[in-house]
Amino acid sequence: MKKFLAILMVAAMALSAVACAAPAEETPAATEAPAATEAPATDATEAPEESATTEVRKVVYAFPGTAARLNYVNDGGSYAGYEIDIVKEIDARLDEIEIELYCTGEFSALTPGLDAQKFDMVGSNITWTEERAENYLYSEVPYIHTPYMMAVRVDETEINSLEDLCGRNVVAIPGTAGTLFLEEFNEQHPDNPINLQYIESNAIDNIAMLIEGRVDATFSNVSDYAIAEEERGYKVKLVDVDVSQVAQQPDGFFLFEKGDTELQQMVDDCLREMREDGTLSELCLRYFTMDFSQLDDSVYFEDSNTDAADDTTDAAAEATEAPEAAAEATEAPEATAAAE
């Protein structure tokens, strides 16, 4: 370009010299000089063709900002958490997209935002359900694995099954996998349903309601119970019931618009790379001392004949005791890592 401009300057000087030597009536020949300015115009018109091949797509990633260690808002207003770090890493690895973070403040706003095409991608430990799969596109690669469990107070002796919850109170966050499961259970037991107490809250506050006696049970993943014990001293008893239908896979996924396979594939390719090169494990261990990116359920059920509740809570508590530096970086006492 610099060479091109130099040639233009020489040409302009030559034209100027000719103009000076010519008679006055021949000066109109100098008006050809503007022709030299056509080169930059041509150059500019070619630029859009080049930019079209490197066009960067803006992707809006939405999250509730209420999930401790996964996605939350720091006191200064910045966003942090395991999921946030994953999304930032995806953004850094993919030149084709530029990701904008959007905090909705509540989980129930995520899928309506996809429906309205306000968001391109959402996440908050979203578990797989058939209903969601019919309407949205899941990432094929999960990034977190935490079993979903039912909890009661430590002195509770009468609740030992789902059927024992009939007529009792259970807190329910609208739209989450646990709530959908309980709603389906009630449809199958119309004469004696579980009393669902709907509230836009988070799992830690839900566990507080259980401890205070305002509800009789909660449904959440093991990391929630561990965080509640670590941050607030809440101890619960985990009930050995079949909650496999709460989340048909105990994994967390990202969610996209139904037809957006291009974005899904780009994100999945990145997640596979991050799993293979150890980045997922590294990011997870910033917030937990156990690698929930690859964990399987056997860790929580080593001996089904022992006190599974105590063993599970203790194992999960150890998993959430992040190093001091990480603990300071992930302070979000009012948030929770609930599987949604």
C-alpha cells in the first residue's frame, strides 16, 4: 500500500509539473488528478469483500447469575464462575464469534429469551429433559457432572420415598428439572399431590427453607448441599430414592435455538478440545477441589449399605472446599450451583 501511495505521489507531482508548464487554457488537464483518488475508493470497495470472509458473529450468552461457583455476580458487578470461565475460553478460541455475557437474574428467563431470539446460547447447569430437547438444541458435550438428590432435615424419619412427600411441602423453582419432575409426579397422583411452593430463588435459600421447617424436602445436586454446609453450616440428610427422572442425565449442558447447529457444533468442538487438553478440569478446579467436569456417580455411592447421606454430604463438602485463593475469588454467599 505504501508503495502504491508513493507511485500516486510521483504521478501527482508529474501532473503538477505538466500543469505548471502548460498555457493557462490547458490547466483543465490538472483536473485529471482526482482520478488518482479513485484508487483508495476502489481499495475501500474491495474491503467489504475481505471482511465478508472474516465476518465475526455476535453471540449473546445468557445466564441467571445466581449459581455459586458456576455463574454469579461479584460485588463489583463483574461476572465469574466455572461456566463463565468456560464461555470466556470458548470466546478466546473461536475467531468466528464474539460472545457477549448477559445476566438475566433468574433461570426462568433463559428459554423465553431463546424463543424471542434475544439470546443465542444459555446455560446454568441445564440438565437434559425430553421437553427441552423437543424445543431447543443441546450441546452434545457436557461440561459438568453432578448427581441430583432429594434432601430432608437430619432428624426426619417419616420421609423415605417420593410417595411420602404426598401432602407435604416442597419448594419449587419454576422451569427447573426438579420442578418439572415433581409436576409430572403430581399429574400421576392427582388425589394426593405434593404441595409445591413456587419461588424464584436459589438452591441455598431453598435449603435454608428446609432447615427452618418451612418445607419438608428439597431437590438439588450434591454440590449445592455441600456449598450450603460449607457457607452456612446447613446439614441435611440425603434420601435414597430414585431421582433419575429428575434429570435423565446428571450432566450440565449449554442450550441453543433449535436450528442453530452451526453455533452448537463450534461450541461442541471447543468443549471436546478443552476436555482433551485438560482445560475443563483446570477451570473446574478453580472453583472446586473435585473435578466435576469428569466425575462419575460411583464416588457418591461407594457402599450402599453404609450411611449414604452422611458419606455423600461429606464427600461433596470436600469437593467444594476450594483453595483459599479460589474461595476468595468465588465468594457468592447468596448463590447456588443448582442443576436446572
